[in-house]
Amino acid sequence: MVARRPIALAAGIVLVLEAAGLVLLHMVLAEVLAGQKMSLDGLDPDLMVVAVWVMGGVFGAYTALCGALLVRLGVRDRSPGRAVRILLVSCAITHGVLGAVAVGLVGWAAFAYMMVVLGLVVAALVLYAPEDEEPAPPVERGGVAAA
């Protein structure tokens, strides 16, 4: 397929840029939270700041890893292994869920962006689907081969 390389590369680049944006967003959220010094149901405000920093780092690293794997996929132009496919499927699911949440909290533009990224990741997964080499032999039941 001609289009699968550019789609995988575009998805990977978008995810790497999104990872940088996620880390920046969490940095801003942590600074705002640190400036308030309010307790949420008895939680320590400093602990909440640390949690936002950690969440930003983990979520940014996860998104950057998915993006790097998609860029590698586009450069090598070979089907990914099972572990990479599972990671990319989880990335697609994450974008679907976050898109549904974003429409209510942020608006339709954020939803549209999340759905575009979801579409790119799913398109890369579908275009790089593993190819079956030969069909499985028919299973014999009771002396008769099943068709």
C-alpha cells in the first residue's frame, strides 16, 4: 500500500507533538494547583501537585512512546509485533475515551482533534495488519472434513 507509510509517519509525529503538549499542560496545571494551596476533601495540596507532575510525565512518556513506535513503523514499513499492536490499540482506546470527555469539558474542537488522532492510529493499525501466509487446514469432525 502506498498510503500506509505517510499515515503512520503523520500519526507518529502528531502523537509526539501531543506528548509535548500534554507535559506542558500538566506543568501549567501543577503550577496553578501549587498557587492555590486549597485542600480537596482533606488531601494534601503538595501531594496533589506532585501527582499532577507524575501524571504529566507518565502520560507524556506513554504518548511519546506510541508516537515513536508509529514513526518507526512508518520508516521500517513492516507489520508491528503483538506487543506494539496492543500498545497502539490502547492508545486508540485512550484517544476515544478522552475525545468523549473532551467534548463536554473543552468543546467540539478538542473532540475533533482527538477523533482525527484516533483515526490516524486506527488507520495505521489497519493498514499494517499482519498478513496470513496460508489458510488453516479444515478441521475433521467425525470423519468428514468441515468446509
